[in-house]
Amino acid sequence: MLVTESDKIREDIRKLTETYGRDRSALMPILQEVQKKYCRISDIAMQEIADLLSIHPVEVYGVVSFYSFLDDKPKGRFIIRLCRTISCTMQGKARVAKQLENDLGVLFGQTTADGLFTLEWANCLGMCDQGPALLVNDQVFTQVTPDKVHDIIEGCRRSFAQHVSQKREEH
Ligand code: FES
């Protein structure tokens, strides 16, 4: 039998409800897991989550559109979020932002053509005394300089290449 992407998403969400339960409180952790795995939360995923948790799909959509860490559009494998709040601004955020845009060839809010990187702004990450600060997925980098931007991006590319070659060996 042909297993479609939608079947796979449904099956994954069903498994997640075994871990997190089917109460409304399971909504956030399930959304985070789906976002992590698929880099987005599709309409099908939202519908399935709503069905399994017995809540209205509009409520799921409301949560997805409220939290900027959740997205209904595809994003890059590495989401780089640079803090734009006052302390980081005073510590050189603008130079870091320029370097990120130059190195990746996209502006904030955009994803690179190879689907590897998305650039986004974030509000205070709680690292104000060590700014400029940014997140790559859930990893924090502090005291970021334009030079460090280059290392961070190279690190992401290396880890992706390793991941790809590992997958190849498995098959
Ligand atoms: S202002 Fe950037 S981490 Fe707080």
C-alpha cells in the first residue's frame, strides 16, 4: 500500500498523542515536535491535531500563528534568529545582521534557495550581557561578531553534510 506524506504526518501525530495525551495541554508540545520534524505545521497536521485533541482547527491555527517559533510555511533546516532588542542592538547587532545577509544571500524573513537557512529576528533571548546573541534552531550563540557568523554558518553546513552522508551509509 502506498504511504503518502499525509498518512505519515497523521501517524506521527497519533504517536505523539500516545506520549503527550489528548488533553488541550498536549497541544503545545505536539506542535513543537511537528515543527521540529517537518520544519512547518501544515494544514493537514493542524486538522489531525485538532481531531485527535477534540478541539476546533481554528484554535490550533490561532496558536500556530500566534507563536513565531511555529510556522505554517516551510522553513530552512537551520533557522537563525538574531536578537533585535536594545542591548544586542547597542552591542553591534546591525553588523552581525549585515554579515548574515551577505553570507547567505537572503534578507531577514527569507529562506535560502537550497532550503538550508531561514533568517529571522527574535526578541530578547535572555543573554543581554553577552550580546549580540542569536539562536540556530535551539542552540544559543553569544558575543557574535561578523567573523563568528562565518564559523556558525560553516558549522551548520558541515553538520548537514555529515547528516547526509550518514543517511547514505544507512541505505
Ligand atoms: S537584548 Fe538581546 S538577548 Fe537580551
